Amino acid sequence: MSLTMWMSMLARTLLLPPLNLLLLIAAGFLLWRRPAPIGHIGQVMVALGVALLTLICMPAVADLMVRPLEQGYPVLSAEAARQAQAIVVLAAGSLDQAPEYEGRDQPDYVALARLRYAARLQHLTGLPVLVSGGNAREETPEQNKALAMAEALREDFRTPVRWIEGGSENTEENALRSAALLRVDGVQRVLLVTDAMHMPRAMLAFAQAGLVPTAAPTAFFSLPRWRWPALLPSAEGLRRSWYASYEWLGLGWYRLRAGQAMRSPTP
């Protein structure tokens, strides 16, 4: 993994919950015993950090961040699917050295949800499939995410894979490297398969790469309706809040860069 990627991961970890709130609470405790008004500021920091951490662990609060991300792109229609030339499915996480698969890295459950939907679309449309994702471990550079995804599609979902893009480390590189592969075969219009929450950022990246993507979202995490258990803090609530925060942060960064590029003078 490159130094730039490591620095990006570190920055995201510091900016995203729960670490950002835990750091706020820790800083508050350090100031707590100082003389007023510094001590009072520390107390406020602790109380604020605890309150915010409790809130983002509630599925109902997480849903307020998740829902706007997922509502931008509806479920793929049959008519929209017929306009595409290929299916692109993006990697997520991986399970390293899975013992039940002879120690080979495998797609995690998020990636498997994407692969399952991509396989369904391929069976319905007959379109060729491209899998995209790198992030190979240093000790096993030959085991990138795209290869594991291709193996799962072929062996577990009985779905052929035409292109394997295994060099990308993030969504922006997914788009650029996939576009380069697809242009060789004259492909421009693609069905883009990823989580509904990830779709706004992915669509922006693929459009900027020169492709014409049609959203094919899967894995919708917004709640169909709220019930009282959604107000109880849970690990799942925290996970959804973290994921939504990650996407909002990434989407804001992409849009900022796109705006800066538009304002830059043409050489």
C-alpha cells in the first residue's frame, strides 16, 4: 500500500467516529481538572462527546445520515439495464487468509452482496462483467480483491467475468482504471454495482472518468420504518453511522476537487 494511501487512511480514521469523539472525550478529561474556565470547557467537551457517541449508536440517528445518500438513485429498472454495454462491480472489504478456502483471501459480506446482485444482473441481461479492486497485501501481491471477486462469481455464482481490474486502491482509481480497460473494447455505458450508500460517490467518480454509468444499487441500509428499538444504541447503529460519515466525507472531498478543477485555468 502506498504512503499516500496510508496517510489517507490515517486522516479518515481521525476524522470519523468513533475515534474523533473518543479523542474529544479524552481531551476533555485532560482539561477537566484545570482551573475555570478551562476546566468547565473540559467538562462540556466530555459531555458533548458522550452525548454524540450515544446518538450515533442509535439506528434511528444513523438513518438520518444514511437515507439521503440512498435516496438519490432508485432501484435499477429493466429499461435502464437494456441501455448498458457492461456491468462493473466494485470491491469492498476482504477476509484475509480464509481457512475454509485454503488460506486465500475472500470477499467480505459487503462485497458478496454486490457480487450476488452483479451475478443476478448478468444472468438477466447477458452483459459482460468487470470486477474492480486492488489493495493486495504486501506478502501476497498476487491476491488482490478483484481476483477473489472473479473467483467467487465464476465458482459460486456461475457467472463469467471478462475484465479483471486489480490495481486500484480507492473508488477514484476504480473508475479510472476500469474506464481504461473498457475503452479498449469500445464500452462506455455501464451498469455500476455497489452499495446504495456508496453510489453517489461512485457515480461521480465514474462520470468524471469519462464513462456513462447507470446506477445499479444494492444493500440498502436505510430503515423501512422506525420502531422503538431503533432508539437503543447498538453496534449496528454505530457501524451505519460510521459508513454514512465515511461516504459524506468522501463525497464532499470529490465535489471540492471537482469544483477546484472547473475553476482552474486551462493551460
